[in-house]
Amino acid sequence: MDLSDLVSPDAVIPTLKVQSKKQAIQALAEKAASLTGVPEREIFDTLLQRERLGSTGVGHGIAIPHGKLVTFDAIIGVFARLETPIEFESLDGEPVDLIFLLLASEGAGADHLKALARIARVFRNNQITSKLRETRDADAIYSVLTQDMASNAA
């Protein structure tokens, strides 16, 4: 599974301006709703419910909020580079500035886990995260995400 299977060019937010974790999740839910047709509130509530189980801030300035939706039948991603890092209750205590939202159908099972693993593997690559932090153009960010994802496929 490549990142290009999960995220489209219009699912990239190059300079998201938010002050908090909740605002970030709200903005990502809004973007995901516009891409999927799933009500924003349903996405937002699903993501908050998942965050209550434990933060999806995985460390090194990266968060991968995710959730499964009953009314959805695909797997999609939304990527945001934050203008200013925010507190996200990350495992390492560091603020987050790169967020990859993943939404899947309730029945996605293994595909959802494969997608999460693929995203995590990409974001462990310091060259990729450095490029993403330096880039402010949506098309260029999409290119970094998808080209580097394909070249680092396992």
C-alpha cells in the first residue's frame, strides 16, 4: 500500500494554523468531511473518542490520528503541516507539527493496520520529515509524500 493510495493532492493542508490539539482535529475532520461526504461531526467525534484511549502523537513532532467510521467504505488520509507546533500529549512530550489523519471503514481490519504501519514507517524517515517541514506548497508536499513513499516501499 502506497501513500498515493491514501492521500490525494487536495487532501494536503500545507500551513494549518491552529492553537490546540482539539482545533487541529476539528480542522482535519472538516477537510476529511469535504473529501468524503461523511458528516464532519461524525469524523470529529470518532477521532476524539480514539484520542481518549491514548494520544496518537507518536513522537518527533508527528501525530497520526485515526478512526473507523460505520458510514464510510474506503481508506483515506489527510495530511497537515502546522504553521506552529502544538501540544498533542505525544509519547515523547514534544509538540506536533506534522499530522497525518487516517480514516477507514469499520470493516477495514487489516488494511487499516497496514496503512497505519506504512504511514509510521514513512514518518520515521528523517529526510522525509525534514522535507515536509521545509515545504509550504501543497503540491510539493504531496510529491514528497508520494514519491518518497514509493521509493521507500517495503
